[in-house]
Amino acid sequence: MVQPNLTSRFWSVVEDCLVDFHHLERKLAAEKVTTLWTKLPGAPEPNGQQPSLDDIIYHAEPWYIACNLAGHELRISDNESGYREILRKNQLA
């Protein structure tokens, strides 16, 4: 399981990417992020074990999660320095 402080940082990076690179208003970006993470798997598997998919999203690059939420794919290489700054700001770099 991913530590709660890391998950909040992860989602903060996604939100910042939506604002900085996809030009969404902060409130809309926060709503999109909240809607997604509340839909993540959390129900027990039929055998009673917790699903293994609930942490799998945290292995993805927050950049790509933001692109999916925005519905617009941007090249990370074109925005590398700004993205790295967001990662540093949220203590994920």
C-alpha cells in the first residue's frame, strides 16, 4: 500500500499539471482529480483480499494521468523543466 502522504503529493502533481499545462482553473482541476481518485478500486475481492489495482495508478507518471483527465495528450519532453519543477515543489523529485 502506498503511504498517504505520497498519494496526496501524487494527486497534487496531477492537479498542478492540469492547471499549469492544460490551463484548467484550479477548482476544476481539483474536481477532476477528486472524482478520479474516489473512483479507484477499493472494494474487497471475492476472496476477501484487498484488490491489487488500488495502488497500480501510483506507478504511472502523474503527467500522463493529467493528460488523460484533460483529454489532451502533451509531450512530456516539450515541458520537461516545468514538470520537474512541479515534482520538486510537491517533493516527488
